[in-house]
Amino acid sequence: MRIGIDCRYLREAPRGVGHYLTNVLIQLTKMQTDDNFYLYSPGPILYKPQRDNFVIRQGHISLPGTFWFQTEGKSFILADKLDAFWAPCDILPSGLPKTIFKVLSVLDLTHLYFPQTMANYNLLIHNLFFLSSLKNSNHIITISNFIKKDLIEHFHIPSEKITTVYLGVDDKFHMIEKEEVLSALNQFSITRPYILSVGTIEPKKNYIRLLQAYKALKTDLDLVIVGQKGWKANDIFKTIDKLGLKERVKILGYVQIDDLPYLYNGAEVFVFPSLYEGFGLPLIEAMACGVPVICSNTSSLDEIGGDAALKFNPESIDELVSQIENLINNQTLKETLRNKGRERAKQFTWDKTAQQTLAVLKGK
């Protein structure tokens, strides 16, 4: 088969969609297959598959990705005579020939439930093209059953048109010897025990409530937040100043994936307070590293975390304070969650994600 993939998300350091797509591509390159893959992007992509059956189609016209696919991108697609096309994040190029089997990954429905947490441009694109993308797709991939159920109930999409394909955890995320972890943490000037949270600095991640809960905690633990600055990130920094937490809270920004396992391993507790997630990959990464986890009880997080995480209402600061204090003061509970988390993380692999994605693209 000749399979096209929207790779616009690989133009910057992988996070979110880019991380998802990169890991699927890595696994696809390991497969022995007669399929040919065409990677489309308006500009240069950072991931370069070293296989003859992977072809990069890079644009020369300076346009945002969605609009590039209506011009130069569409020309590439037509010339490549594709059998199937995969859009890995919510928006499918319009006007693709009916002969192409079109697969759309829907990662979440943030634009419906939390539009105030999205940048204006992204919200506009979703409002303009999401519904038509659902309609024009031949099959839809969701990354949790929660999102699948939402699509069925909200948009009346037949269940048989949707396949849930969970995300995976990179092998880098595992338990590491304490001495090695402490040495690695020196580069981040981390010298004290800490609570960790990971995710883009943006409203959806609910960091302001995390900071308010942290202020109320009776603990000597520091708070470390890892994540690239996103939309309205300045509100988070203003809150740190307002609460007088500058000496106790470290915002590390974007961290290379090779360094991230050390930060998970070094944490006393991992807290994932997000208001809404389609999957919540940091949750599973933390579990794979043997960190006891606390997460929101909303959206997909209850499904993904299972009984290996403590849960709380993400709108309740008091509940979050109570769960953190409950965990940091209970060594038995810590060990129970560590063991359950490691076992749960084994269920999620990128190899499985890629195999199931390819099966959908082949109409199986």
C-alpha cells in the first residue's frame, strides 16, 4: 500500500502530537512490510526515517499546515496516488479523492468542552474543520475509550467506525538506580525531595490549582514542573509570585526525553491535575518509572490510571491537598501504588500502538 501521513507536527521538538507521531513512525520503520509511507509537511521535519520505503514530501510555500494541505500539499498527495492517508490529530485535509482510505485520529475534544484553554488560532481551525473531518473520514482512531464514547454520544458516529488505539511508553521510562538519578538531577539544580508534574504550561493542565494546593500543604517537599510554555503560561508564573513560592517551585521548561526518566525517578510523588486529557501519557510514564501517582478523576484519566493511581476532583483544591498528604505520609500506600503502576504501564507499548494503527490503515 501507499500510505500518506500528515507530519506537520514534526517541525519542532516532539511533544504532544509530535511525540505520538514520532513514536509510531519509529515502530513502523522497524516493521518488515512492503508498504510505502509518504510523510507530508509544509516545512522541514526533525524526524528522518532511515528506510527506503519512507519518503518525505516537504513544502516550499509558507502557509500554516491546514491551508498548505489545500494547496501544495494536495498536489503532492494526488501525485503520489495514495491508497490511504492518516491525519494524526483531529483535522483531515479536505478534498482528498474518494479513492483514498482516510483515517483520522481524534486525540481529545478540548475545543468543545474547554475552548477557553485553547489558543485562538487552534480553536478557529477546529471550529472550521473538525466536523467535516469526522464526516469525510472512512475510519477514526481514538486514544481512549472515553473519547470513543464521547464521539458516539455527541456526534452520533457509529461504533464500528471507531477503533481505540492506546498510546505507548518508551523503553527509556523505567526504574533507575538512586545514585544515578541524584547525579542526573544536579544539572537541574535539584537538591531537595520534590513533587513532580509534567505537561505543557497552559490552562488545561490546571497548574494554578496545583500551586494553590501546594501552598496549603504541610510539607518540606519542593514542587517541580516540567513543560514547555504554552498559551497563557504567564498566568502560572504570576500565581507563583502571588503565592510567594518562587523559592520552592522550579519550572524547568521543555526537557529532553532522555533526561525526563531521571526526573520521574527522583520524584517522591507525581501529580497530574489536568482538567481534561484524551489519554494523559505522563501518567503512564511516571508509573513505568515507579513513582506513586495522583491524578484527576475526569476525562480519560480514570480509564488510563485504573486502580494504580489516587484520584481527585480537579476543581477541588482541598481534595488535592488531602490526597497528596495522604500519600506522602503513608509508606505502605506509596509502595502499593509503585507496584501497581509498574504493572499497569506494561500494558502500553508503542509497538502495539503502531501495529494497531497500521491495521486500521489497511482496513483490517
